[in-house]
Amino acid sequence: MRIALKEWAVVIGGLARGRQHILLRKGGIAEGRDGFELLHREFLFYPTWEHQQENLIRPEFRSEFQDARPPSPNLIPVGYLAKVEAIRPAPESPEALAAMPHAHIWNETFLRMRYEYRPDLPLYTVLVRTFRLPQTVEVPYDSRYAGCRSWVELNQEIDVSGAQPVLTDQKFAHAAAEVRMRATSDRAREAS
């Protein structure tokens, strides 16, 4: 596989530990005026450090922020694969998403920022199942990977055979059901 989605390294850590199950996407600057498109249902995670900020994650996850530092500026550690289980419009308010703390590590300040950024574009929640590759591959940095874009095509193929889910089937099914239930009940409240 060569396709990777850029995501904060600390968020990838949350996904890897089974503490995060959703991604939020609206689009990067390079996505253009139509915003983010879910072009791929399976992809690698490309960790980024450019915009992640310790003050934008909940306090109980801040100790993990130190683990999310780049090991080398010239090598990108690629160690996780995602499979998209569902994509839905985000709840109508950041408060509704904050009420789903089991699904993500972000705090209310971050969630508000995501909702307020380019309000003309829809915000999506992407429910993903995360898989650990048998070994982390260090991909040499290439300037083509830079910039505010969601997707990158790596210069090399990454073998994903043997990738193992970070959560058991039962634990992931439970987490996914909670995310779906919360999203559904939020939309039902908004309709009434």
C-alpha cells in the first residue's frame, strides 16, 4: 500500500491504544474549495507534528503527547493501517461531540475550532478500525509530502500483510456501536 492519510501523531497514538475511534475531517488548504473527500476506504497513517498542540487534547492524554514527538526529521514512522467502517456528518455542535469522550482524545477547544474552521464546508466523523503493522517502516521524508493536504502517496510500497487489529472484534464492535448510538441520538434530539 502507498496511500496514507496525514494525522497528528498523538491522535495516531490514541488510535493505536484503542482510545480513539473516529477522525474529524473538513479538509486541508490543498483540498480546495470542496473540502475533504474520502478517496480511500483503507489507508496507512502518516504521522504529522506540524499542527498538533498539547493544549488541544484532553488532560488525561497529555502525557502521551511526549510520545508523539518526531524521532527524526528525515524519517517518517509508518506503523498503522486504517479501515473505514463509516463516514457521517458530524453532530451539529461541538458539545455533542465532546459528549463522546470514549471516541476521541480532543478537548472542547479543539472541537470548537474544527467546527468554526471554514463553516461553509461540512465536518465529517470517520469511524475507523485501526491495525498495527507487523513492523514500523521508516519512510524517508519527501518534500511532496509537505503542506496542508490530507492524502499523500508514499514513494514506496508498504507491506500491510499480517496487520493485526489494535482492538479485538468484540471491543471494536462495542466502541463502534457507542459511536453510532451517540451520533444517532444526537441527530434525533436535533430533529425534535
